[in-house]
Amino acid sequence: MPFDVEAIRADFPILERTTPDGLPLVYLDSANTSQKPRVVVEAVEDHYLNHNANVARAMHLLGGEATEAFEGARATLANFIGAARSEEVVFTKNASEALNLCAHTLGARLRPGDEIVVSVMEHHSNIVPWQMLAERTGAVLRWYDVTEDGRLDLDGAVRDGLLNERTKIVSVVHVSNVLGTVNPVAQIAAAAHAVGAVVVVDASQSVPQMAVDVQALGADLLVFTGHKMVGPTGIGVLWGRYDLLAELPPFLGGGEMIEVVKMSGSTYAPPPHRFEAGTPPIAQAVGLATAASYLSDLGMDQIAAHEQEITAYALQGLATVPGLRVVGPAEPVDRGGAISFTLRTPDGGEVHPHDVSQLLDARGIAVRGGHHCARPLHERFGVQSSTRASFYLYTTRAEIDALVEGLNSTVRFFSRDTSAPRSRRAAR
């Protein structure tokens, strides 16, 4: 099917909204959370209205329907990411929980002096759990640096012996939520496996944007989240090689993750149920499977091509805004649809990202200002925070034009009085 953006937008009722001032909504914050097509919302509604029951426990009609829908969703997601079997898919409440699950279960293997490797471009969700694990076990946390153009410094890592016989875990992001950089995960995984390390991949920004084959990627464990891929909030996915999952201990204890419980001790269910204690996100799984099917019907290759085209157009437009500096790759090569930037007036005054966001919001343009849960990366580039515009399958060129005009207007606004501070926050 041809990729028709206007036809796709018709599937998303929220994109028809206007602001209280009657301006059209320009939603450029999809790296944070994507909008939902009507079909996903209706799938969740239908489940609650017609099939609602708990899974695996009830021997009645609704229980059977709910269980079939939940396990069917698992199979759909497994197929979507190229898993070898559906039992390799574990449902969590989000990617952060999935990464904490990885850190907790893999941590049982660590000893003092072992090394965990991440990168400076990670989301806090892929830094803090490993820091906590290092504190508990006496392991050492090390990281890949980035180059000035926002790529992982692989040459520096080799020079510094970042991966070595002490490396036990390597956990990296596939696509940066700040820089948009697409990392060479297969290359990193091969190097990590050569020293016997387990590879964890945060694919929260890549699974929604491009075709991801977990087996071809070379990961051992991989996480992503539903709300960034036109799916519901409150659900994430952990994929893992089945043999590895079968070796790992449970993360949480409770119902459904057990095999036999006695007062003297318990045994645990095989994957994936070992890692799904308690009532799982049933309706959310149904909605996420519908989201995956929706994306598959559009074609992940076409979605990726649109993302590349609209990102290239945005980079060209942003290059015309005086004082705008892109943080990360400035060329549309090996990058996703998130562009972070800083803004200065012609005389060098800083415009705080929160002020940029507020002025754009007054025009109906939704972007994000802050450190985007990646403070170490901002420190690496010497900036306190940035503004981020992020695009997806429903983003149009007209919306990019509105962003560029809004930023030009912002520069003009803060250039009116050269004797005054450029921003109430920058003046502090």
C-alpha cells in the first residue's frame, strides 16, 4: 500500500484537535509518547466490554477468551520482532521495569570487580538500574563515550579496552531518544560476545520506527515499550533468548510465576510466566498486539522511509533558524526521528528550552524541553538542557514548516530588547 500520511492521520482522532485559540494541534513529541489510532483504542474497549476476565485462572468462557487473547498478543509481538518462539516474550508494565528485571536477574551472576558497560547516551532507565546493581554487588560501571557529532566512540572504546575479560554485561540503546543516533548494535554485540558478556538492548525508540529482528541484532535481551509504538500505556516487553531466560531467577514473587508452592519452599514456572507475577496487563497486551498489527499493515520499511524523509526535511529547515544548534548528528544518516537542539539569539543570549516550549505551545506546537531523562549526555555536550522535536508516521511537512516558523518567531521575540536577559531562567 502507498504510504499516505493524510489517510494515516485520519486514523488518529486526536490529531484533529485544535487549541483553545482555534489553532491546529502540531504534535512533535512522539519520542515521549505516540498518539493512538482508533483501532487500538477500540480493541482495548472491546476487550473490557466483551471479554474481560483474568487469565490462566478461570475455567469459564470469559476466562478462556481472555487467556486466548493475552497469549495471542504474545505470539503477535513475537512475530513482530522476529523472536524464535512466543515464550521469549515477557510482558512488563514498561521498558523501565523490563530493564530493572534484566539488572536484577543478571545481577545474581556478578561478583566484585566484574564490569558492566553502558553508554553516556543512555536514558536514565538504562543507567540507574545498573548503578544500583553495581552498588549491590561491587561490580564496576563503565561506559562508551560519544563523539562530537553524537556517535558512539567505538575507536576510543577499543583503545581504552572498554570490553575485556572482566566485562559481564553490555547494555546499550539502539536509537538515542535525544540524539536520534542509530547505534551499530550488531557490531557491539559481536564484540561483547567475544569476551563472554551478555548483551541487553534498549529498543524503545527503534521498535516503533523501523523493522527490528532481535535475532539478527545479536542481542541476548531486548526491551521496548507500548506507548511509543501507537500502543497503550502501562505495558512494555522484554524479549530474551529462551535458554537465557530459563537460567535467570524470578524478578517478582506472587501468583502465576510459580510451579509448586509449599511452606518449605517454592519452585517456579518456566519462561515467560516466571517473570509475570500477579495479574498482567491483559487489555493493554490486546491493544499492543493491535498496534503491532497496525504498524505491520502500514509496513515498517515504509514507516522508516517516512521517518527518514521527514527528519531530513526538518534538519534542512532547522538549519535556517539563526542561533540553532543541533545536538547530535546533523545529517539524516543512521539517525531516527528525534532532533534535540539549543537556541541562542544573534547576540549570543541563551533561550531556555522551557521558554522555547512555551512559546511554541502558544502556537499549538507540542515539543519537549529539558534533559529528556538523559542528563549525563547533556553534560557531555556542555548543555544543561535542550528542546526536542520528534516525529513519527503521522508527521507532515506542513508541521515541520510550522515548527521552523515558530522557532524563527521565538528568536525574534527574545531579540527585541538586547539589554534584557534572554530568558528568566537563563538569567538566574
